[in-house]
Amino acid sequence: MERLRAGDPEQIGPWQIINRLGSGGMGIVYMGTNGTRAAAIKVVRDFLLEDPASRTRIAREVETLQRVKSEFVAEIVGSDVNGNPAWIATDYVDGPSLKTLVEKEGPLRHDEWVAFAKGFLSAVAAVHSVGVVHRDIKPSNILLAKTGPKLIDFGISFVNDATSLTGTGMVAGTPAWLAPEQFLGREITTAVDNFAAGSTLMFAATGRTPWGADDSSVGAVMHTILVEEPDLSALTEFQIEIITPLLLKDAQSRKTASQMLKKLNDGPKSLGVRSKKETKPLDKEFENSFLDKARKQDLDQKRAKLEAEEKRLSDEKLAKEREEA
């Protein structure tokens, strides 16, 4: 927490502002109270609300997120996206982030990891069940309360069929926690959250980011995510069973949070630790590399578009000739 700075508001909606909780590209987060409960209030930055369509989109997301019913997702308790400033309030969670806890105390013990994974995957599945893509799942956006993990910060989330904030090509999210398709300009679906969930579960188990540090260059992280495989040697067999299906580079083959939650609840087949020598590529079922497949898919799509355009022109020419005749 930080003390309030000069220029910070004393009141936002019904909330009396106590201090700062943090800030990022999407807004500043304050702690506030209305006398009966505490909340984390995010003030949305003006550049995200420059046109009415943006406010409408965010209002739609807030309305959708209010339908999420999960004890592992921070509940939205109020909002005013048409106000000045625009704000969204969620329940205040008294506990450190997964990132802070692991950096200070080390990776979670296996039993702690299993309990965390159950709550965390339940949260991701609940968000996806109402058609929302979080798009910024990472250890710093998971708070650890006494009752279990709480997924927070839907600042760059969007409803599946809504327009992305990255229409200009800007990368949204922290590179080390992105999915391969986000670097390739593919459609953004709930699969990106599932990939980030796998990376987060690996961080919780090992204390290491699987694809590079948060401050690594975008180019270095992109190469690692697209081409390389993470070191699984420190994981137990059960952790490998849960994590690796979430880290498949091909989005269509990647498992979902709800699928892996079921497997988690079914229990482990083994609790042994796999050595580096036994570690196999995650995408071993694909004959070609992920990038080869992606390039071929791009070429096929371009070829199909070209053929469709040629057919359209040919049909127009034929119709014109018939009309003249």
C-alpha cells in the first residue's frame, strides 16, 4: 500500500479513499471504504474511454463479470463507467499476491500447490463460463486470502465477441504470461487464459517463470514461447499431468481450466519427480513444429482469400458479359 498523493481523490462514488494499492497501464487502484466494507477501486485511465463505444464495452464487461459466481474471483461491488472519473470497485482482498508470496517464501509445497490450483482453476473456469477472456492472468493478479486464491484485475479483459483493445496492434498484457497466438495475431479466445494459467501454476510450483522474467524483452520472450519448451524437471508427475496440457502451443489442442480442474479433483496417478532426461516436448503429438504449422495456416488463409477474390472478379466479369450479350 502507498499513501495518497497530491491530486488523488478523497471520495470516489460512495467510497472514501484510504490509500493507494497500486497502478498500471489501465488505471490506478485505491483502497476505499463505505463504512461497512472495504473495496479496491480502479479508476480507469481516460485514454481507454475516449469514445462512447469504449465506455459501452467496459460497461458490458462489468455487467457480464457481475454474473461470475465464484468464491475465488474478487466480486464486483460497484461501478460507474460513465462518471468522471470512471471507476470499478471489487471486494478488497487482504492477502499477498502469489508473486509476492513466492518471491519471499519460495515455491508452494505440493499440498499447498494442489489447494491453490483447485481454487485458481475454478476461478478461471468461472470467468470463462460467462464468456469473458481475462487476458492478464499472472501471479501478481492472484491474491491469496485465508479462504483461498482470488483472481483480480480485469482491466484488459473483454467479452468473447467484443472488440479487442489491441485493434491498433498494441500488445496487451505482460509478455512473459502471453500465449503463442497473441504474438501471431491470432483470434483471442479463452485459450490464452488457459496458457497463462499453466505458466502461473508452474511459477507457483517452481518459483520460476517458464518463459522469461517479467522484465525480459518482448523479442526474447516471444522467441521462447513460440519455439522452446519449459524445463519441467522440478515438477512432480502430478504437476506435469496438470500443467503440460495447458501449455500446448496450439490453441485448439490446449486443454481448458475446467478440464484440468476435473483432473485435479480426480487425484494424482503418481507423486514422483521427473528428471530432465525424461522431460518430453509438450507438443510431441504434432509432426511439424508449431511455427511451421502456423506459417502453413497463414499461407493457406492467404491462398484461400486470393482464390475467393479471383472467383469474385471472374463471376462479375462473366455476369457483365452476359448482360451485354
